[in-house]
Amino acid sequence: MNRAQSLKIPKIEFPSDIFTFYLSHPFESREKIRKWELDFEDKHPHIALLNPFYDVEGEGREDIKARDDGREFEKTPGYDWRLTQRDYIAICYSRGILGIVDKSIGTKMEFVMGRVLAKSPKLLVCTRKDLLDHPWLSTHFHEIYKSFRDFEEGVDYQVERVRKKWGF
């Protein structure tokens, strides 16, 4: 049997004891968000925020590692395509999606994929007061939080609501 004949779709095991959110956020905010993410997970060990910039196995974000280390990075052909495919897989793997609104187009595209893939719950932290009542946000998210603190105070309710409704 050759390599092509032996290739299989990877086995995916969903953790039943940890509720997973894909953490969609802008590149520019990654260090601040990472610090908050790790602090949040310390306080909520039953909830995992899967960060597309840092929580990646295998090929994924060599560009981020290089930038964070102050090194140059040269993308190989197909790198961007593989990166977005990996993000799709991570979105599929997650039970819900948490988006942090900023200026990034990538975050908005991840929101779209979360909606297309019917992730639940779809939660948003929006610190821009001028966007809180935006019709696109209010029709696409189950809950919009004005601050990280508000999210931390309300997330357990959302997790339990989804577990009760969908059985996970």
C-alpha cells in the first residue's frame, strides 16, 4: 500500500469534560488577548479558548512564532491556504465561537465560518460602543458582551444553556 492509499481522515475526539470555544481575534491584539485567555482558563478550567495564533499543533503559525521572536519569516507556496484550512478545522472542532471585534478582516471571516458551521453559542466581546447595536452583530450572535469581565461573568450560563439544549 502506498502513502496515498494509506491516508486517512484524522480521528477527532471531542472532550466531554471541557467546553471549547474558537477564540477569533485580530492579529494586532494577539499578545493582549493571549494574556487574558490564559488568565480566563485559569479561572474557568472547564472552558478552553482555542487560540488560532498559539494553540496549534504541527504546521500552523510559524509566522507568529518568528514575529514574536523578532525573526523574519518567508511563506512557502500554499502557506496561507493551509493556514485557513487549519482554522476551518479548528472552528469545526470547537463547540462555540468567541469573537473579539477590532479592525481585522480575518476575525470577521472566522465569524462567518462559525455561523456557516452552526457553532453554538456564538458569543462576542465588543468594546466599541458604536458597534454594540449593529444589526449584523445582533442578528448573528447569541450574546454581545461590552467587556471581557462581562463575558467572564456570563459564559457559564451560555455553556450550560448549550449543554442542556444539545446534550454536550
